[in-house]
Amino acid sequence: MAAKETKVETTVICPSCGHRFSLNDQITQHIHSDWERQARQRLRRELHDEESVKAEDRVRREFDRTFREKEEELRASDRRLRRVERQLQTASRKVSQKPSQELGVVRQDTLQSLLETRFETDEFRPVTSGRKGGDLVQSVRDASGRVSGAILWESKRGYRSWSNRWVGKLRSDQRAEGCALGVIVSDVLPDGEVAFCAVGGALACDMSAAPYLASCCESVYLK
């Protein structure tokens, strides 16, 4: 005679009231399903948190890389400016006793070097010595390399006072060279003006303000 199968009933006790409940298959399946659901939710949260940490890490690395590149660009620009400053100091010492004509040539070369350092993509063409038309033509190029316009630079040195006749000559030279903008770089400016100013349809500045004024002129063509 076969042994009678004994069914073992599992029970659980309520922690609040102490009542004992039978733990049948239906309740067990419900508890198991609920546990799986909670486990999946917890796993999704952990995966989301992990992806957020990875994304934050990627952003931080990209920022660090860009920051280092910008720092290197600034250091390179600073080295170029220091080199130009040394060239200016050397040129100043060498030409302190030279005739005014030679001083003008050196001043023109100094202006060209200063602008070339700041605007590396532009083209600079000195006006032939002895020929009317200013001293230096700056062809402004956009990001694609296309010429957007031109600036005529006229350098003045060794004068004790400003002359409005310079403006008329510059305007005439602008038309001859096909330049819409013209700038006079001079140690002396119209009375009451400091660093740079607009006068008679032209612009004027001292040597220290030339790169900043050139940036403003470029924005007219590149905006």
C-alpha cells in the first residue's frame, strides 16, 4: 500500500498583529512577481545612474581637453606678442638716430608685423615706396579664405601736431586702392583725442591701439 502523500503548508506570521497566514502558491507567485518587479526597477535605476556618471565624465574630459587647447592658444598668442614687443624695442633702439624717411619705413614695417601677428589669415601688401596710396593694404579674409574687404593703413611719425590734410590724402588714396576703410596711425592725434578717434570720414589711432581698431574694422566686413 502506497504511502499517503503529506502536504506541507507554509505559513507566515504578520509582524503587526501576530496572525498566522497560509502561504499558498498564488500568494507565493504574487510575492515573487513583486520582488522581480522591484529588482528590475532597482536595476534600471542603477543603470541610469551609471550612464549619468559616464556622461558626466565624458563632458568633464571634453571640457578639460578644450580648456587645455585654449590655454595653449593663449600661450602661443602671448609668445607671438612678446616677440613683436622685442622687435619693436630693438627697432626703436636701432633707428633712434636715423633720418625721418628711414624712420617712416621702419614704422611701416613695425605696423605690418604687429598686424600680421594678430590677423594671421589676412593678407598684407605694402604700398610701393615712393608711390601714392598709403603705406599698407590689409585684405580681410573670412573663414573660407574669401576676401571680404580691404583696409588702407597710413603711418605718420615725427610730427609735433595733427594735420587734417592727412585725412584728405588718405581718402583719395583709399579710392585709388579700392579700400572702403582707411586708418592713420600717428603719435599725435586731433586735439582732445586719446588712443583712437574718427575724423573726416577716416579713422586715426596710435600704435598701441592699432590691433584693436583693426578688429573693429574687420567686424564691419565679417559680421
